[in-house]
Amino acid sequence: MKRIKSYKIFNFKRMNEDKEVDILNQIYNIDRNNRQIYTYLHTTDKKICEKVFDEGFQFYDIHKQTDEISNNISDFLFKLKMRERYGDCTLVIQTYQILSDGEDFTIKEPFPDDDGEMVYTLSPIHIKGYYNRIKGIFIDNPNFKLQ
């Protein structure tokens, strides 16, 4: 029988999984009131994360610019790893509603970007905080209110 050589899809530098589990628990550490919580991740840099806390998250297609996650450590780690090239920090967006059409969630008048795509702004109250992968810490957004 011929052996097939296996390849690693990702070269994971072993993350401190205990720390990652703690971060995931912190993300979901809220009063759920038996309602489903929809959680989305967007990886970027620290400066943008802090700006979003005050001004909201600008997007043209929420499903192209974020990854929806479940309360599952494998899903969380996989999506963090896939997007790490986009920045050291990952915004955590949470709501009781599925984010779909930007017009339903925008807090500012939509405007066209350079490519003609309409840009919407999600309220800062939907931004739970951000995870700084380099420091291994979660920064809470003081404006967050699960709705």
C-alpha cells in the first residue's frame, strides 16, 4: 500500500489554548435570557478597534467582512488563525438578531465607497470589545449593550 504524505493546512504556532478558552468564555459571559446570541468577528488593528468603540463599525457586506462564530473553541481558534494577516486585534460584534441587510442596522446615512458599494455603520452598542492576540487580552467596550 502506497503511503500518502500529509500536509498541514496551517502552521499553527501553538496558541495558549487555555488563554483562548478564557477569552471565548469572556466573550459569552453575559446574561443570555435564553435567547440566541449571534457573534461575529472582524480582524483589524488596535487603532481601528478603539475608533469603532466610539463611531461604530463601517461595512458594506457584513457577511464578507466578518465571520460568524459559535460558542466553540475550535471554531473560534480556526477563524482567528484564518484572519490573523489582517491585524493583531479582533473585534467581537454581538446581537440577538442576525445581521443581514445593512440598511436595517445602520445608524448613519449610508454612503458609497470608492467602488460604489454602499457603506453602513453598525452602532457601537453592538461591539462587545476586541481581542488583542499579541497580548492575549480582551478589551471590553464600555458602550456595549446586547440588543
